[in-house]
Amino acid sequence: MLRWFQALLPRDDRFFELFAAHSHVTVAGAHALRALLEGGDVVPIYYRVVMDREHDADDVTRDILIAVGRSFITPLDRGAIKDLITAMDDSIDQMQKTAKAAMLFDIRSFTPEMKEMGDAVVKCALLVEEAIPLLRSISQEAGQINAITEEISQIEGRADDLHDLGVRALFERHSGDPMGFFTAKEVYDHLEKIVDRFDDVANELQGVVIEHV
């Protein structure tokens, strides 16, 4: 009876627009982080871009959480909305931490594995951006959403492998330079965590599909 009654009430669909806005900002942050990983004089330039996009993402996250509290009927379960936007925001937060590590340790050169992990970050951000609009028609688009989440999980597995290969190469290259090893490993660890957070987003999207289909 409650579901039938709720179906007659108008829903606040601005959540879809806000989720989309966050995904666009995250893609911009991912592209900026990848550009930063080219190294050299562009590092501080793209560091600033990543910082700005993270602040933009925080603004959208705050708007969503406020809207959850003020809306009578939401298009998705309130807990699912909070969990999904938190996972999405965690991904760009980790981009910020990666950029901060590069600046803190004055790193201006990045390994091929780091750059490939940066490519993985961009791919994951684009996949989330692709998935978010599908939530408007979740029953019809459940299969496509699940396919996207599976692709993100596969990228996450590849990023884990790149992390391990890169750290091993660092250890061999910096056997007499522990500080060089430590600072570069910080970048590897943060890059891995970004992709892990995108995998969390994929898990939240799968949960939404299970709940609403």
C-alpha cells in the first residue's frame, strides 16, 4: 500500500541532475590529474585544477545531502542516495590527495605505470559519468548499468596489478634511496585508492539496481 501511495506523489528528480553534475566534475578532475602525471612544469598548474574540481564536487555533494533532508519523496532510497554520492565524492577526494602528494614531495617525474593508472582513473570516471543518467530509467537500463560496473571492477583489478609492478620496480630502482622510494610509493598508493573508490561507486550502483529492479 505504501509503495502504491508513494507512486502517486511527485518525486524530486533534481537528484539525477546533481549526480550528473558531480560525475562531470569528477571527469574534469580525472583529466587534470592525468595531465599532472605528464610531469614537469605542468604539475603545479594541474594541481590547482584538481583542487578546484574537488571543491566543486564538495559543493554538489553538500547540495545532494541537503536535498535528501528536505525532499518528501526521493527517486531512490535515501540511504542509497547518501551512499552513492559519498562513494563518488571519495573518488575525487583521492585525486586531491594524489595531487597533494606530488606537490608535497616536489615530484615532477612519473613512471609509465603511474601514467597508466592515471588512464585507468579517467576510464573509471567516464564510465561513472555514463552510468549516472541511466538511473532515470533503472528498470530498462539495469543490464547496461551492471555491464558498466563490471568494467569498472575489471579496471580496478588491472590497476592493482600496475600498483604492484610499479612498487616492485621502485624498490629495485631506489634500493639506496629510501626517501625516493617512499615518496614515489605514496603516489602509487593514492592512485590505487582512487580506482578502489571507483570500484566502491560500482558496488553502490549495483546495490541500487538490486534494490529497485
